[in-house]
Amino acid sequence: MLSKHELATKSNICTFISEHSDNDMSEEQPDTDKKTFRLLGILDVENVPCARESLLFGAGGALAAGLLHFLVTSRVRRSYDVGFAGFFVTTLGSWFYCRINNAKLRVQERVIQHGLRNKVVYQGTSLDPTQKPPTEPGAETRCPGLLTQPCWSFPGPFRPDMCLFNYESEEQKDFTDDMDSGLCV
Amino acid sequence: MAHPSQLGFQDAASPVMEELLHFHDHALMIVFLISTLVLYIIVAMVSTKLTNMYILDSQEIEIIWTVLPAIILILIALPSLRILYLMDEINNPHLSVKAIGHQWYWSYEYTDYQEIAFDSYMIPTQDLAPGQFRLLEVDHRMVVPTEAPVRVLVTAEDVLHSWAVPALGVKMDAVPGRLNQTAFIASRPGVFYGQCSEICGANHSFMPIVVEAVPLMYFQDWSTLMLEDA
């Protein structure tokens, strides 16, 4: 085991990289630290995905519900209560809707990143999915469902086990076509 | 690393930490809504002109304030348990590193193929180079490859320590006589700082952890360099 003294003269990997790169790592980055606005001191509406949109929708829902109730009943205090309930429900609903879509986007991002890495590795090799291998007549070459052809996320020739999903609706087909369009060429 | 007066989490450098960030946002929004509800009720109670000294019970509101918290707890618990089990998954690590806590430094051993072992001491404040971080820099960093599952086996030689790197979403107690296992995947290259997270004596605050994630090519070069000097 190397002692501290023996290793004292060895360069860190960062120094190793900096010696082989053009970037000057000793320059200080400009200070980008700025205080973000936090609602009630806890909720960072600027940086939390979906927070700003949910709260704006909630505010709109509160205004709409409270105003409508007042116009119908002319009861002020109860209208405030209804308005707050509208804020609560609208914020929660738009929050969950936005977060679910956000989660789907993140899954897509990971699939695309994985596919791009595979493209760098497998393009031009025997596992290149865009090269059409010789097939027997009548052999299955396409998935009936989600994957219209082998994708960079799944390098290699067509395999039936790639066909994980089948379209259940036209909306799903549109959604998955968008996902495939940038990747499966 | 953290910047001065930071309240929130550091940017995630691993998939698990990303999930933790998203769960934190989810839980925080629920907390925010409950806080606004409570504030509104307080204001309404304080400003009302209604008084009734003879209310004994009300089944409807009792049902509401029992069922609603139960639903909220389920909404919080389900993603929480998902992440809990996700954190326990360790699938085919590419590299195993032993992190051993001492008073007051860490030592790291890479023994998968040949033995690389070194100590990691904090750089004293007077020895810092311009641009380095006080109480966070070490003389020898733990270098790992990016995009590779890394298993860390944590133990201690003397007293309790804890190996923690917030940006990677890992924290594991170092217990003498016990081997604890954790794992992470560094999604991007970078330098990630942590500090000992279990009180271990006078210099507990002065035994930081620095993980340097580099592309595999550079990791290979680094390990070759370390082996040549051994």
C-alpha cells in the first residue's frame, strides 16, 4: 500500500486531464449563485419542474371557482372557502398531471441516451440494427406494435422479444412514433 | 458541491439521486398544500363571527379529516417505497471499491484485479491552492469511471464513521468489524464532495470524501499510473 509521502508527488487525475485538454481549469467560474424565490419559504417555484405551472393553474382555478360561486350565491365567506378548495384541487390535479408527463419524458430521455451511446458503439458493426440481415421468406422482420423496426436502443438483428408492446390506441401510436422518429432510421 | 447558504439539494450525479430529487419535489408540493390549507383554516377561524358552544360531534368532518390524511400518506408512501427498493438494487457492479474509515482519514482499496490502495487525507487550509475548497479537498481522490455501476464496501478501523456523498445520493455507516455495501452510478464526469457523517472524534469535520468520476479511458490511465508506482 502506497504511503501518503510516496503518493505526494503523483498528480491527480484532474491534473492529468487538464494537461491533456485545452481548458484552463484554474480559471474561476463566474459566481452564478443567486437566491431563488421560495413560496412560504419552502417551495422553490423557479427550479422545481411543474411547480410554477401548477400554482398558476391553481390560482386560476381558485379565482374561477370563487367568482362563480359568488355570482351564483352572493355569499362572500363561503365563496372564499370554495375558491380555496378550487385552488387546492386544481393545483394538486395539474401537479400530478404534469409530473406524470415529466416522468414519461425522463424515461424517453434515458432510452434515447442509451440508444445514442449504442449508436456510437455499434454503428458499422455486425450488431448494427440498420443493416438488413438475410432473412428466410416469411420470416418475421418487424414488430406488429411499438417498435416498427430494430432501434439503436436494441442493437443487433431483429428479435421477436424486442416486441414488448402493441399499440392499444391511435394516441399511443402517435406518442411512440414521436419517440422513435429521432432514433430509428 | 454545495454553494454558500444553499438550502436545497445539490445537482444529482446519479440516477438514484435524480429519483430522490423528484420524490422530494413531490413531497414538498404536498407539504406546501397542507401548509396553505392550515394557514387558511387558521385565518378563517380567527376572523369568523360565528360562535357555537353546543357542537358535540360531526360525523362528516371526522370522516374527511381521517380519510384525507390517509390518502395523502398513501400518495407519499408509494413513491417513497419504490425508491427505497430501487436504492437496494445492486446489479452486476463493474467495480468494487473498499472505503475504510480511520481517525481521521479515509483509505480506499481497489482490489478487483490488482491491488491499488491509498489514503485520502484532507488538505489543510494553509496548503490549499487557489480555487480549492476549504475543508473539502483531499490529497488523493477516489476515482471511478462514469456510467459504470460501482459497489462501495464501507467499514471502519477504529470508531464509527459514515461515508456520504450527497451528489451521488449515497450514505453508508462505517462500522468497525462490519462490512456495509452500497452502490452508485456516476451519470456524468465530475468531482463530488462529501464529509464524514458520523461523529468520530476531534477531527470528525476534517475527513472529507471526494469522488472523481472520469471517462473509462482516463480511469484506465489513472489505475495504470497507480499500479506503476506501487
